[in-house]
Amino acid sequence: MSPPTNRTWFSSFTSNLQSLLLLTQSFGNATSPTLQCSPEALSQFLPNDSQSTITYATSVAQNGTWFKPSPAFPTPNSGLPELCAVAINVVSSPTSSYNFGLFLPTEWNTRFLTSGNGGFGGGINWNDMGTSALSGFVGLSTDTGHLSTSGDASWALNNPETQTDWGYRAMHGSIVLGKAITEGYYGKKISYSYYSACSTGGRQGLKEVQMFPDDFDGVVAAAPAWWTSRLQPWSLQVGLWNLPVTSPTHIPSTLFPIIATEVMRQCDPQDGVVDGIIQSPFSCQFIPSTLLCTPSQNTSTCLTAPQLKTLYKFYHDWTDSDNNVLFPSYPLGSESQSPFLLNTDSSIPSSYGTSWISSMVLNLSASTSSSYNWSSPSLWNVSTVHLGDALNPGNANADDFDISPFAKRGGKLIHYHGLADGLIPATSSLYFYNQVMATLVPSSKVPASSFYKFYLVPGMLHCSGSVGDAPWYINGGGQAFSLGDTVTGVPGFDDSRNGGGARFDVLKAVMRWVEDGIEPEELVATKWVDDDVTKEVRRQRKICPYPESAVWDGEGDVDMEGSWKCKSLF
Ligand SMILES: *C1O[C@H](CO)[C@@H](O)[C@H](O)[C@H]1NC(C)=O
Ligand SMILES: *[C@@H]1O[C@H](CO)[C@@H](O)[C@H](O)[C@H]1NC(C)=O
Ligand SMILES: *[C@@H]1O[C@H](CO)[C@@H](O)[C@H](O)[C@H]1NC(C)=O
Ligand SMILES: *[C@@H]1O[C@H](CO)[C@@H](O)[C@H](O)[C@H]1NC(C)=O
Ligand SMILES: *[C@@H]1O[C@H](CO)[C@@H](O)[C@H](O)[C@H]1NC(C)=O
Ligand SMILES: *[C@@H]1O[C@H](CO)[C@@H](O)[C@H](O)[C@H]1NC(C)=O
Ligand SMILES: *[C@@H]1O[C@H](CO)[C@@H](O)[C@H](O)[C@H]1NC(C)=O
């Protein structure tokens, strides 16, 4: 691997003095040692405990392609910057090991950015690391100690060490070693360390904040699957409410668009603007009985009374017989994605519930979802939920709400969740936020808003995408790659007129908070026509730090963010 090419150096020289100085600071000068991308060169930066090994270190040329597919990340990256791709294997116990990957770009911005995983999936997230490298970050991701698709937890059966790797150990261990390799490779210190990821990635970020507050200066945790021991059983329970398919209580997938249209009809105008976006589902007074079939009505266009009862369950917290909340409900407006867990046309509930219970809680010998008999009261009842709580497999729950140690070391946390998320309901993030407030506020440990901001994003689905034309893109974990492997930042809104893009880009917002001490207020979400960043912007809208909500000014174009203001509604 060579130092920056003459072309790069020369074009910077001819552009302006400031970037020349930056270049010199970042890459040293002609007498600096060249970057050594080889297992031999990099292994010297690992501890001499024979627990960790460089599997490979491979140079990737400018505009190169990288493809190391795993079940969880089957897609290649192309258009990469010149970089050194490294994989490291780490023995984590006598019966387990994990791998992690590093992208070390030649043109390094001196920052370290870690990406996360999804569901139970195992694999290195080269995809988001590629996005990171394009912006000059060193990118890191771990496979969490196994290979699998997102919905498959069978690897966990009778494998508690690998559960621990998945729960938190692989992430922290990878970060410690990844930082050492990074600083050794470039021969200089990392200036700032960041984390940005969604779903299980959000959980991993919160777990880091809770257990290893020194690992990151700034964390963006999106749609976190933080309450594993309740989210997974809830995923089973919501499916069971809608089964069997032959029951009169069953709501088939074909009815969900009809339910969604009625929810939109009732809840959209209540925020003052009819635009296909439900700003405040929690303040909508929804009357489901308008969906009830009249005697002469074709039942493919309405709900019968037994189906309406099922719908009530979806929109209400899951409780035990003493009315204790076991898990909060779907918010209104999540109907377009909720059929994913309701397995509306299948005879079995989601493997996100069954695979976790069979492989990590009950340890049933054959762990595919079809072998777990959730219809049997001896295998599925409320005590099964509490058994899962008590076992907390892999110590995966990110439920230590006293995150003041992270604040005390200067860490900044941005947490967001799409209100139309049908996989992990946004209500669970709201619950997390309230628990943190309940922990930090009375003890006056630290003012929570000085280091923790929470945003609910109207109309946004799980991690990426939205209902209708709701603006959703803020360059959160995984979002850029979902729009294309060479997309970075917020195209068109990265310039200095926009605070260096920090209003539009949640990663830049956390960086500005950490590096310049500028606390983020509102963010602006973007929606391009067809979610194609080369097309025109369809809409932009402010998204507000909870408990504020964006309110239209009553006169401006509703598609322009300037027509909206963040206001506390109470
Ligand atoms: C550049 O080279 C000079 C002379 O060897 C050395 O003193 C200086 O520290 C180097 N600068 C950087 C940024 O490495
Ligand atoms: C590992 O051992 C070698 C020599 O055996 C030494 O040069 C190197 O500095 C050691 N590395 C660390 C990280 O201690
Ligand atoms: C980058 O590589 C792609 C093929 O992966 C090629 O089509 C494109 O022309 C290349 N771009 C440049 C600027 O070399
Ligand atoms: C009910 O509506 C569906 C879909 O519009 C249609 O296919 C079906 O023929 C209708 N049934 C009756 C009895 O009209
Ligand atoms: C399942 O295995 C774990 C160890 O991996 C154990 O702690 C737990 O008690 C087992 N569950 C049951 C129901 O026996
Ligand atoms: C599952 O349990 C139910 C209730 O105990 C029982 O009727 C059914 O036969 C069981 N299914 C299988 C496949 O064992
Ligand atoms: C409830 O399920 C658990 C397994 O999770 C089982 O041990 C217990 O016996 C069941 N309780 C009843 C009343 O069937």
C-alpha cells in the first residue's frame, strides 16, 4: 500500500493551502513510513496472547469492489476508495471465537466508526464499513461469533459462549483490537471514535454505552432491539394472536392496506395537515369500529367482529393476567410493515420469537421454528417470558438505564426510531427513554439532555424507508447503503450553509456535538423521489427531539422543512 498518490497530493496542492495543511497533518510527508497492508505488518499490533490472528489483509484499489458474502450480508460493495481490508479472528473462550473486519482507507480522516448487525444475523457488515470508508473513516464490524441470517438463532443452541459473543463480547473485543490495529497502521492516534447502527445494531450501541462507556465518544443508536428478552417473546405472541389462519379471528395480509388506510384517514388530519404522514400517533384518538363490516358488506373490504378483537390486541400493550405490561404495542401507523411479524398468510409465528425461545431459552434439541410447539401450554406461557428474563441469554438485554458513566466521560448519544416501524415498535424506544429519564432525573446525576437526545421519526419504517412519501433519510446506520453503495452523507445537503450538513445528517450531528460541543436540536429528514438520490427531493421535514413534535406554520409549503417548527405539545 502506497501513501497518497501524486495526483491526490497535487490536486490538493493546487486547490488551496488549507487542504494542503490538512493533508500534511493527516498523511505525514514523504519521509513517513508507507502504510503496510499485510498480515505480518499488522499482527505486530495485536497482543502477544495468541488469542487473535490476522486472517488476511488485502489492498483494495481506488474504485475497487469488495465481496466477502455472509448469510447476513450477501451484497458486494463497489466504488470503494483505496483501502486495506483486514479480517481478524479472536478466540473468546475454549469453545468460541469471533471475527471482525476493518477497512483502513488510505485517505483517513483520523476517526474510527463502528457498524452493527441485524436480528440474530452473523456476518461482518462490510456494506456499512464501505460507506464509512468512502467518507474517510476507518470502518469496523464484527460477525458477533457466528454466521446466520437475521431470523435464525439455531447457532445459539447449547452454545452459551457464542450467545455471549453475540450479546456484547465480540463487539467490545473487536473495538479494543481494532483501535490498536488502526493506530499501529497509521502510526498515529485515533482522534474520535463513533458508533452508528440500527436494530440489533442499535442494541449493540446501547450495550456499549452501558457496559463500556470509554469505547466511543459518540453513539447513534437506531430502532434498538434493546429489550431482547421481551421483544422476542412479543414477536411470537403477536403472531399467535393472528393464528391459526383458519380462525375467524385471523386478519389476512390483504386487509392490512384497508386498516392502514383507515388509520391514516383518522390520524393524519389530527396533526393539522393531511399529507399521508401521521406526526403523532400517540395523540390520535383512533376508533377501530369504523372498520366493522356492515351486514351486506363484502368481507374482503372490512373487518368482522372477531377480527376487530385481534386488531385491538395489536394496538394495546401485551399484559399478563395481573395487567402488568410485558411489552408495549405497535403504534398506530405501523400497519404497512407489521404483517412481517403477524405472519398473516403463514401457519407459523415469526422465527424472531420461536427461534430465540427454542434455541436460547428452552434449548430444544431441534431448533428450527417448526419443531417448537408454541401451541403447547407447557412450552409457551407467561412463565416462559420470565424464564427468558432470568436467563437473559448472552446478557443481550441493554437495560442498564443508568447511563451516567457515559455522560461523565463526555460521551454523546443520539437515539432515534421510526414511528411506522413494524418490526420493533417505536413504543419500546419510548419506554427506554422514559426509563433513562426516571433513572437520571431524580438522582440529578447528569442533565440527560446534555448528552442524550431521542427522536421519533414520523412515517419511518424499520431502519430505512417510509410509508408513502414521509421523509426518513438522515444518514443513520445502514441508510446510505440502502440507497446505493457509493452514497455517503446526505447528497446535496453536506455543505457549510447547512452547518456542515449536521442538521440533515445524524452522524454529523453527533460528531459536531462531540467535537465542537454544539448540541443538536431539530434534525431534517429527506425523501428523494423513488428514494433515488440522483432524482429531486420530494420532501424534507424537521424531526424533533422528544418530547417536541414538528408543527406546521399554517402557511408555508408542507413539503419544505422551513414550514415546520419543533414545539412541545404539552
Ligand atoms: C515530516 O518530516 C520531517 C522531517 O523528517 C519530520 O520532522 C516531521 O515530523 C514529519 N511530519 C509528519 C507530519 O510526519
Ligand atoms: C510481541 O512480541 C514481539 C517479540 O516477541 C515484540 O516485538 C512485540 O512488540 C510484542 N507485541 C506486543 C503488542 O506486545
Ligand atoms: C469504477 O468502476 C466501475 C466498475 O466497477 C466502472 O464502471 C467505473 O467506470 C469506474 N469509475 C472510475 C471513475 O474509474
Ligand atoms: C369481494 O371483493 C373481492 C375483491 O374486491 C372480490 O374479488 C370478490 O368477488 C367480492 N366478493 C363478493 C361476494 O362480491
Ligand atoms: C438452556 O441452556 C442454558 C445454558 O446455555 C441454561 O442456563 C438454561 O437453564 C437452559 N434452559 C433450560 C430451560 O433448561
Ligand atoms: C402441540 O401442542 C398441542 C397442545 O398441547 C397439541 O394438541 C399438539 O398435538 C402439539 N403438536 C405437536 C406437533 O406435537
Ligand atoms: C410454562 O412454560 C414453562 C417453559 O417455559 C414450563 O416449564 C412450565 O411448566 C409451563 N407452565 C405450565 C403451567 O404449563
